[in-house]
Amino acid sequence: MRYDAFLLVSFGGPERPEDVLPFLRNVTRGRGVPDERLAEVAGHYRHFGGVSPINAQCRELLAAIGTEFAAHGLDLPCYWGNRNWDPLLVDTVARMHAAGVRRAVAFVTSAYASYSACRQYQDDIAAARATLGPAAPEIDKLRHFHDHPGHVIPHTEAVRAALGRLGRADPGTTRLVFTAHSVPLGMAAASGAATGGTGHRYERQLRELAALVAAAAAPGYRWDLVWQSRSGPPQVPWLAPDVNAHLADLAAAGVRAVVVSPIGFVSDHLEVRWDLDVEAAATAAGLGLDFARAVTPGTHPRFVAMVRELVAERLDPAADRPALGGLPHWDACRPDCCVPALTGRQHGPGRIVA
């Protein structure tokens, strides 16, 4: 396969206080989220000066990828487009077209299968291309990378470092708590189902990564996979338990310290900083738990190299396809993959901060 551009695709976030509510309305469009809920989430942004860190993190990642490409003789111009805020994906695809790009390879800042983590981004790409019609550049999304060494190693190092910050952590009273974004149960069940699998790929990928990281970073320590950042209507069942409820259960069971690792995320954006560094940390303090939060991959050199390696896979079918787990990978998804058969507003992505 030949490509003439690289495209980074992400969620997006506001960079000025006055952009917070317009951004949140973009995220929740069509989902019927009441203004009082948006005002509540806007308060999270005010805690951080009205700015989401995700755009700055994307700029840093894109710059690191460009440097990595150049160091390995990969001559691809790099572009970046967001789902919900400037630079919007539709505008970026238009710029690519104007620059003569004919076929691009896209890296999405989510490692997993599910509607909101994968299918919705593919729909975003299709919608952006549709605005240009038949002349739009072809855009191929790179595969899931949950168990790629370039993803596993940064999380492993981060958990090991967090354990070190706890001092003399006792495996008998210290727990590793891995977190990811909760989604509706129907969405979780549908993830990966149309690719010939049995579905539930989102949970299975996360659980596999958690096991890989725990075994490498802290053999002998017990671990759990729990959920954070739920934002849907209360009548719709979502993946549980929530991290805060789980911390209470651990404290009641005699656990004295926790390392919380947000393996569902690739950067320390607002959901990580608010839901874990503020809310979960306060919950742990109230319970008397020692608390250390592991960082996300960000621009870790191994993570940046992974992006280049994923591109190399597409450029050369004979290239290695490293994976530390046992779940299958695929390069292209069927159009009906990860689309949950739900009713009402249950299909919404749930994620309203970044």
C-alpha cells in the first residue's frame, strides 16, 4: 500500500474558557443532555482554567511522530484533525485535499474496539470525506494496538514508577486498579462482533492489557479492571464498578494502598486529571488509602515508535506485526462492526470531557 500523508485523529478539547460550553454542545449534540449536566462538566474545565490539555498533548505527539518519521526516512507530511473541536477533522481533510493528498493513513488516539473508541472515528472520517465528494483523499485507519509492545511498555513503566512512589508497597495490602472509560453494556457487547468474533472485544482487550502490564510491572500483586467517566442516563446499564465505588470496597476489605493506572487512555487529558487526580484521589484520601496514579503513554519514545511501526505494517505486508497478547487483529473493519443494537439515546459515546 502507498500513502502520501499521515493523519492523527483525536477527540479535541477547548483551549479557552469561552469555548467550553460550545465544545460540550458539540460533544453532546443529538443526545439530549440537559444544560445542568453541561454546566456541571464545565466546572471540571474551570478547575483547570477552562482549558482541556488534550490539544496540547496532540501537538506534542504529532511533533514527536514527525521527528520519528524523519529519523527513519519515512517521508509523510503529518496532519491532525479532531472530532469535536479545532482543528476539526472536516477542515483538516479539506486542507489535505487542497495539498494534493490522495491516500492517507490515520492513527486514532484510542487503542480499542467499540463504537466510541473505533467505529465512531471511522464514521467521522467518512463524514469528513463525504463533504468533498469523490475527490476526497482515501483515508485508512490503522489497527487496534492494545497489546503492541509500544503500548504495553509505557504503561508497564508507569505502573512500576507509581508503585515506587508509594514507598514500601506490600503486595498483600496494595492493589493495582486499572481503569478505562465506561460505556453502555450494549455497546460493550457489540464491540468487535461483526468481525467474526464473539463481541465484548473492548473489555477483552482491556483485560488482556491489564494482565500484561501487571505481570511485567508488579508480579505477585493483585489487580482489578474498573471503570470511570460514566455520563449516560441512569436508566441505561453501563460497565461497572465505578472506580470510586471500587476504592470503597477495597478499603473495606483491608487494602491500604492503590496504584491507579488509566490503561484506557493514551494521554493525561481532562478525564484522567479530573476523574482520577481529583475525584478518585479525594475518594482514596477519605478512605485512608495511599494513592498513586500511573501516567499514560503520552510521547513516550516507545509509544511514538509504535506509531511508525504501525504505519510500516501498512506500507509493507511482510513487516512484523508485534503483539504481546493473543487476541486477533485486523486492518479493516466491516461497516457494521461495533454498532450496538440499542434504542433511544443509549448509543451515545458517553464521553463528554477530554
